[in-house]
Amino acid sequence: MTNLSRRSLLLAGLGVTGAGLLSACSVSQPTGTATTFGTPGPVPTTPGQRVTTASLVAQRTTLDLGGPQVATWAYGDTAPGPIIRATAGDLIRVTLNNQLPADTSIHWHGIALANAADGVPGMTQDPIRPGTSYAYEFVAPDPGTYFYHPHVGVQLDRGLYAPLIVEDPNEPGDYDHEYVVVLDDWVDGTGRTPDEVLEQLIAGGGTAGPGGMGGMDHGSMGMGSGTAPFGDAGDVIYPHYLINGRVPAAPDVFEAKPGQRVRLRIINAGSDTIFTVALGGHRMTVTHSDGFPVQPTETGAFYIGMGERYDVVVTLQDGVFPLVAAPFGKEGQAMALIRTGAGSVPAAAVRPAELTGPVLLGAELMPAESARLASKKPDAVVAFQLNGQMAPYQWGINGAKFGQNDPIMINQGQRVRLNLANMTMMTHPVHIHGHTFGLINSGLRKDTVLLRPMETMAVELQADNPGDWAAHCHNIYHAEAGMMIAMNYRV
Ligand SMILES: [Cu+2]
């Protein structure tokens, strides 16, 4: 298969609208470029290997966000969808039944899985057509906090996301409770769909707010941060920000006892929003970044970009406490509550003081020794330049949008250095599939890292997972507009 055919197929699979998708995909491919990936064969288990299974239905549904009722697409009848919980080394078998009016897929975000299960139509599989089912089978090699979502169009900005938790069989589990905390920015079913938001962004050069407010958010200072390190951090003004699918007026409530230690697995499933996270009245100890352990680092608040995950451990006080995720540079917030005793419920708009204190940026963390990417002389050095601007709404990598840029070609066994360079005035979360790269200055392992305006950052990966992989901005509107590139192993 040539690179050209890969590109044209991938573009067909990433059509902008549902209707466009269907029509694009129903057109037969010109002779010589048509290809299908077919149905992947079953992955055999190894002796003693556990098998974790799940069955999902992607469907249209109406969700109650805790007041607002929204028509959307979800895995079943909830957003977040069903948690998949496995143990490192398990074979995970998930069947997806697509009852959506559009093609879809599932990408297992952050997992260093076999390429065939990565969920990128046109690159690793055929799109899953409406009314059909698809079986994903893969081994999850590394423990950690992950999530899953479609890799088609802007479907992530609907209700199609859910946690994937890979337990560590060797971890002491030094906590009393574990809470999974999924952050999201919500627009679907509030008057426009994510596809319409994208159309408006393209038509208006970034005008995407309701009531003609579009563009006004750009360049505003981030609320709750002493400084504004991200500059222009988002394109879309959202009517709601959610924790575990709930608005702050009807929050999710976690129950515990005073003095107990809880682990929070925090996932940013938002499409266009960097959050600042704080738990009122508490310091948090960050223990993991993108699934991998870090040197425990105490903070009152931290940033989390789209696609990032952080695990923190907290020893709880006595009372009722707001767990707040404040959208950077935008109005409103997401909130959940942790209740260990009596106390009045904080107002939906409460701003914990911790939000204004020093806020930790994930790239500053130091890796745990067990997770550090050891330094090594790179065999290949690759440019990875983020390009684009709001008006016109055009985003790309290495000088062109996806489909027009040249794939990054690497060899199996190489240590590959990627010189990430953000040549734009926005912050972008850079996500690379199938690998957890290391920041060369610290060895910190990440699969998604925030790159601030004009920032450069060298990262390295060990090319130990052959296949054709996507690398892209995890602002889903940027990715869909072209801020994506293929990273292919030479065969
Ligand atoms: Cu971006």
C-alpha cells in the first residue's frame, strides 16, 4: 500500500459530517488505491493470560447532565461510557456494535497496543459501518489510566468516551478508595452538534461561540492561574463543563471517611479545553502522568490538557469539598464533590483558593526511576512542526495538513528523537499513538504533552511497536482540520 493510498483512505474515513462520511465511504475507490484491512484475526491467549471482555453499543441517546437534557451519541446510555478495567498483560476483547448513523471506530488512547487494534480508519482498520460490529483484541502491556474514544471526525466531542483502567498487579494500592474523574467540555444537543461547530470554525475563522461571542475568548487570561502560560488555549465556548457527565449544579458525589487516602484517576476527555484541577482545602500528590509513575509531587492545583491523564493521591479532611476543573481561558467550570462528613454543599460556582496558587504543569514532573526513558544517542532525528492559525481555520504538521504532509518514516529498533516545535500562537496537546515517549530533559514518559505558543520540546521514543501510527493535536477540531501526521515504520 502506498502512502498516497493511505492518505486518501484516511481522509475518506475522517469526513467532516455524518452525511459526508457516509457518502465519501460509499464511493468506490479508484482502481489501484482501493484496499481494505478486513477483519482482524483473533489474538490467541498465552498460557495463564487473563481475558477481559466488554461489549459496547455506540448509539444515539438522550442524556441527563443533571438538569440539561441533551440528544447525543454515546456508548450505551451514559457519558462517560462503561469503564473497562483490566490488569496489565490481560488480553482485552471488546466488541463494538455501531448503531450510529455514521461510521465510527475506537482508539485506545495511550495504550502501546498492536497496530491493528489502534482504531484509526484508513490507517489501521476499515471504518465500522452503521449497523455492523467490530471486534478489538489487544494486550494492554502497561498499567495506568487510559481512555477510549472514536477516531472518526469530531465524534469525541459527543458522548463517545469512557475510561480504560489497567491495574498494576504489583502495586501496593496504598489508598482506601479510587475514584475515576472524567472531565469534559459539552456542546452536543445544546443547539449545535460538534460537526456544526467545526463548520462554524472553518467558515468563521474561529468564530465558534454562541450568541456571536465567537473569538472573544481568544487571548483571554486563564481564570484561576497566576500566569497564563497557554496564551490562546481554545477555540470553542462551551455551554457546559462536566465531571463524570454532570454539571456543577448537580454534581457527582464521592463518599469517604475523614483521614482516608483516595486515589483520583483524572482524565481530560474534552475536545478543546485545558482544565486547571484543584480540590478545595487539600493538597494533592501527583503520582502518575499518562499512566506512568512519576516522583510523587505535591501541589494545590495542576493543568490537564485534552487527552492527558493524571493520578493523584489525597488524604481527606472532614467535610464536603469541591473538586473543581476550571476551563483555561473560558467561563464556567466543572465540579464534583467529595463528602467525608457534615457540611454545607459548596455553590456550583465556588472557586477553591488552590486554583490561584502555583499550578503544576505536567511537563515539569520528574519520572519515577522505573518509568524513566533512559537517555540514549538517537538514531534518527525528526522534525515535528505544528503550523496554523485561527483565521483562516487551518492547522497542519510539517508545513501541510494531514493528507498533504509527508509521513514521518522510522525504522524498527531506532531511538527516534522528535523535535516538537509549536509555530503557532495557540497551545496544542501533541498525542502520539502506540508509544509513550520521553521528554529528553527529564525522561518523563508521556503520550500527550502540551506545547505552548512558540514552544519547542524534544522528545524521544523507542521504535519498538511496528505499524502505521497517527500523531496529532488532541484538540479534536485542530486534528480534524489537518493537524495530524502519519508515523510509519518502514517495512
Ligand atoms: Cu491544536
